[in-house]
Amino acid sequence: MAKGDKINFSTPSGFPEFLPSEKRLELYLLDIIRRVFESYGFTPIETPAVERLEVLQAKGNQGDNIIYGIDPILPQNRQAERDKSGETGSEARALKFDQTVPLAAYIARHLNELTFPFARYQTDVVFRGERAKDGRFRQFRQCDIDVVARRELSLLYDAQMPAIITEIFEAINIGDFLIRINNRKVLTGFFKSLGIAENQIKSCIGIVDTLEKIGESKVKQDLEKEGILEEQAQKIIEFIKIDGLVDEVLDKLKHLAQNLPETEQLSLGVSELETVIAGVRNLGVAENRFCIDLSIARGLDYYTGTVYETTLLGHEALGSICSGGRYEELVGVFLGEKMPGVGISIGLTRLISRLLKAGILSSLAATPAQVMVVNMQEDLMPTYLKVSQQLRQAGINVITNFDKRPLGKQFQLADKQGIKFCVIIGSEEAAAQKSSLKDLKTGEQVEVLLENLAEELKRKLT
């Protein structure tokens, strides 16, 4: 760089950067999510940000949005180190684009160290090489849970997912939401009953999954482009539009399964859906929190059974705020054995961005401090430090102002950071073992004995 050239210090496109108030909101939400996950027995893990490319491309993930990379060429004096490791400088690596595929590799690597069913959560950062735009990032935090078993996994784990989603979003208090549930076997079974070829079903599911984005007529056109007959495409549209109360939809599906040809898979999907719905109800999830939506397909290839998407009512344009589903073969692709799993994911960075923009959530105060001990006189600093520590030991977050400046300026500084109270101790107060406690919101100022200060602040902060 030539002398005098300016450094471009702007953030790279698609890589978010948080102000303190935004980061505190993220940590607050993460704490709620973690508490709910752990209340159901999920345990935390962390996987590398970088995986082998062949791992990320397993089970149909072709890497359309993978951010690629390679190992750097090592200096000549480290050639022996590279040769000893068995790796080459051109071995393909990439940043992980989700948590589920790396989880499958993690289980394969630690198979004999884990207990099954293995229930884990992750709140790591993932990376996607897509065009950055509003609400879309190349780096974002994703909060996932998955349960993976060897050979068989109870459908009641599928039923737990809507209960967990409900607890999280009710705790966050973002308004009314709806968990839309379907089963991929229902879709594939219906397609088979129409005589659609096995090799066309995958693309049909992908097209159905775009219904909300492109509308009915475009879905029908795209199905016909895939070689689906016009009559078949119309029946698919009519099928995915079936709605009503949960039990009404189940009855309609059972009726179809009894009256269509080759419905073994459709019947199996309906049976699984019934079991999951019964479990959701037994877990106490309110009826207005979930429904059966036959248009929910989840485009990823590895989903095989139950699938979920969660919509914030009145803000449907935000898209799904939590999604996931069941997979049968993803982990087995690394091990050669059946290892079914089910999980959900919350794209937290994207969710926060959109909820803040929509005014559904607000940023928190820039500081976690609830109280500022102001600096009236430099010679009283020992008293300020002692009082600050006593308040912290009582569980109150405190900033001690070390800089001497006009009292009004100190109040402004505290207010700007969202601090609620200021503790004022001058020479007279110190001599009398008292303080003045100022409420920055109301302007009210009261005298409090230092020995009662922590108790009084805790009362006012509750």
C-alpha cells in the first residue's frame, strides 16, 4: 500500500456487525433459546467453521451457496509437516453453510463416544455464498437442535419440536405465530398415486416448496415444464390447498388414501402425521399454535418425513422464522447404517434483523449497567469504589464514573446508555453515610442510607 492511501475499513458485504445494543439483544435471545433447549435435555456441541468440501456436499448438497476455500500452500520449511499430516495444499475445504451436515460428520467421528439417542444444540455461526441483501447474510448465527438415533427414532421426538418452538417464541413475546406441519411421505405418496415417475418426484417437491414465493399459476407452469401432465399438475395444486382444522385435514387425507391407487406411502405419511399431532397435543401446545399445511415441503433433499415451518402471523412476508424436519439417511451416508434424526433451526441473525426492522423487537440498552455511581469529588473515589462493589455483590450491574466532569454531563452520559439510576455521594453524604438516588426517567431524587442502598435499588429495579 502506497503511503497516504486510505484503508477501506467498511465491513465486507453480507457480513453483519452489531452495535452494543444489538449484540445485547442477540445474547438475551440466545439465553432464552439455550434455556428452552436445555430444559428438554439437549446438550451443547461445537463443530469447526471449516469442513472438507466432500462432507458439505454429501447427500445431495451440490454447493450452490457454499463459500469455498483451500488450505494455504505451506512454506518450504514446513513441507515435511504437511507431508507427515497426509494433507496436500490443494485439499478442498469450505465454510459450513448449516449445522445439520456437520452434525452428521461429527457423529461419524465420535460414534463410540456418544450416547444415543443423541440430542444436541448448536448456536454457531454459519456461512453462505449468496448475494447479500436485506435480511440475507453471508455470515449469520443459526440455533439448531437435532436428535439422532441408531436404527429407530420415536416420532414423539418429532412431536417435541413444535412444543420447543412454542416455548421459545412465547418467551420472546413476538406476537402470534403458527407452526405449519407436514410429512414428506404424504407428498411423495400422493405424487406416486397420480402416476408421477420416481425420478420426477424430487423436482416436484422442490417446485411445491416455492408456492408462497411464486404463486399457484407459476407452480403449475413449472410442474408442466418438468413433464407433469396438466391434469396431474391441477390435482397437485388442489391437494396442497387442502386446509381446515387439523382433524378435518387428517380425515380428508385418510379418505384420499382409501380411494386412490398405490397409496401405501401416503397412508404411512398420514399415520406418522397423526402420531406427531397427538404428541404435540399431549405436550400441551395450544391448538391455535399449529396446523397441517400440505404445501410445506422443505426443499433440502435429506428430509424424508415430518417437516415444519413457522410463520409470524400478520408478518408473513418475513418468511419462516423456524424450520426443520426429519431425515433418515443423512448421518448414515457417512457410516453406512440407518441413523434417523429430526431437528429444527432458527436463523437468529436474520430473524433479529427482520424483527427489528418490523418494530416487533427493540434493541436493548447499550450497556447492561443499571446504575452509575457519579464522580462528585476525586478525594471520595475510595468511597465510590467501595459502594460500587457492595452493589455488584448484591447482584446489581454498576458503572463507576472515574472521570470528573459536571454533574449534568454525567447524568446525560448515563441516560444515553440507558442507565436507570445514578448514585450521588458528596462530602456531606459521605460523612453521614448516605447517598442521593436519582431516577433518570422521572427526575425524582431521594436520600438513602448507604447500608440500605442495595435493597432500595433492587426494589426499584424490579
